[in-house]
Amino acid sequence: MGKVTVSPKFQVVIPKEIREQIGVKAGMKLEMITFGNRMELIPIEPIKKLKGSLAGMDSKLNRDGDRI
């Protein structure tokens, strides 16, 4: 794990190893979520990146006889 220092302007630099590991690029949007005294940065992926991610998924639903 990398350690960071908060600047006087409350900025931090994401360590290179972590940027490379999760694929963070300059200008990329991140969502910050807090849990108590902990915070997480989650990369926001463009919706187009999800295209085809559900290909081959079984969409058949088994319903009870009294359901439409």
C-alpha cells in the first residue's frame, strides 16, 4: 500500500504503482465514497465500456404457473 500526504490545498497524489494497477489516467473521473473514517476512490467507467459485457447471459426466466 502506498502512503500519501495531504497538501495545504487538501490535494493528494496517487502513487504510481496504484495508478498503474487500477489504470487511472490523467483527467479520469473518480467517485469518492466515505465509510466512517475511511474513504475510497472508485474510477467512473464510461457506459460505452459496458457494451457487450452481458453477452451470453441466460435471460430465460422461470415463472410460477399463476404468473404472466
